[in-house]
Amino acid sequence: MSSATDGMPAGEISPYLLVDTMYAYTKSAAIKAAIELDLFSAIGPEGSTTEKLSAATNASERGVRILCDLLVVNGFLVKDGTRYLLTPSSTAFLVRNSPAYMGAAIDFLVSPEMLGLFLTDPTAYVRNGGSLGLANMEANNPVWVKFARGMEAFTGGSAMVVAAEAATWPVPPRKILDIAAGPGRFGIELAKLLETAEVVAVDWQPVLDVAVENAEKAGIAARYRVIAGSAFDVDWGRDYDLILLPNFLHHFDVETCVGLLRKCKASLAAAGKVAVIEFVPNADRVTPPIPAAFAWVMLATTPKGDAYAEKELADMANAAGFRSVSLKPLPPTPASLLVCEQ
């Protein structure tokens, strides 16, 4: 995708980046409209015109033309005369019947709840050093179900990579705990690959209902059990071969993370491991772009969360008593896998 500074001479003084950033909400609005219209599916592999797309999406031809042109500007489409064509990434992630479809995430990421957290008063959470944000929402708030359904595809890629990695271990895990399971993809993908594996998922009950639904669709419901409640309070049992912490530690400060990791360590079998999945920025905290920018998401939505660098995560694991800690990127996703061993 092109940026607002592409084609500009190095060092040139220009308002382009500022204007592009101030108008960033237009990009979110455009992709939300395109996903809700299922525009990318309508374009198809051969491309399409505004006239055909207008009929296929039940939208005005003028509206479709302006939307498609903006999607070209933003890098989601290519324009060839009067035809619009999909890019390889749009084909993979935005065509509804693609196995890698991620469009459903828009229902959560651009929901009124999320937009309100980020845009109502950003100066306040910068001054405060954090926000109550999502942490202030009760367990049965509908936003968590929206999160589970919307983010399933968003985390699906990293879930499959983590499952494939664990399946290659000399002793593949059989008893698995999935903490803050959300839609359940991490535990479910492992159970699909490992036929003897049994999964216990911990989360709020409305979210677990979504995870159970997904386990049934995946054909592993007989090996899938749930425990409703807070990961910090529930008794989830012992002797796990693998404990999953997918996209969870970033919600909390270091002390809280260390405490949770200690609880995990006490719940492991002798040779058990903890798998932490996170967006991990480099030590400079400004690269790579997505993990580095994720710290802002935590500032806006949590009281004390952060995007932790590799050393910070390793120090937490060591403080919790783990002797061996290794980090591995999970391409093509922006996430990384931190494996903690006793």
C-alpha cells in the first residue's frame, strides 16, 4: 500500500503526511463500506465496472465509483480504464469465500465502542498514561461477542502457524489450556492437528459460547471444554502440557503479567510449556510498524497495557521462574510466538 509520502523527495517540507493522517478516518470508512457491500467478492478475479458493481451491490453507481477510486488510492484495488481489479492481498483477505478472509474484523475494529475509545478524548489518555477503556466493560457486555466473532479471522493466520509449530515438537501437547480464548482459534487449530489433544478454554461465558460454536464447526467439540470467568481468579486445573496466552499479556502492566505467568507455571506438567502470542516491537519501539503502533492501541483501551519488546517479555518469564525463553516471528502475520519452558 502506498503512503502519503511516496514519490516525495527526501527531506522535502510538505503537508501531505499531516493531511493524510488527519483524513485517516476516511480510510476506515471506505473499507467498512466496501466490506459491508461485499464489494471485493463482487469484483471477482476478472475485475468489474462501476455499472456492474452497482447492480451487484445494490448501491448507486456514483457511490460505487467514488468508493472504488478511493480504494485504488489506498492500495486495495487497481484501475485499468473503466475496470477495477483486485490486488493479491485483497483477493486473499477481503473476498468472502477466501479461507483467509479477514473482513469480519471490521465489525469490532470500527465499532462505535472502539471509535469512541480512540477519538472522543485522546489527549486525556495520553495525559493519564492509560484508559479504563475495554477493561471497564462488564463481562456480559455485547462488545465481547462482537470481538470474538469479528476477530476470529483476524487471529486465524497466527493460530494456524502456532499449531503447526507445536505439532513439530518432539512431544506434541495433549492437555492444552487456552487462556482468554476469545473465538477459540488457537486451541481449536491445535486440536485439529493433534487428534489426541484436549483443550480447556477460559474466558467470559458469552465469548465461550462463540468458541464452543467454532469447536463444533471444526469437529473437535468432544475434546473441547470451557471454564467461564477471569483468568486471574478461576481454578483452571493442573498438569497442562501447553498453556496458550494469545494476545493477552499486552493488556496489563509488568507486575500483573509476571503474576499470571507464575500461575501458569504452577499449572504445567513437568515438561510443559507456555506459548505467548503477541505483537512484539523491536527494542527501538518504532519498528516494525504494526507491533510498534500497537502500543497506542493499548494506551487508548487499557489502564496500563503496552506492546512489550522481546527483552521485556523474556524478563517477565524469567521473573515468573521460567529458565528458557525463545521468540519466533509468525509470518506472514505481524505477531510473534514466545515459548517459555521450565
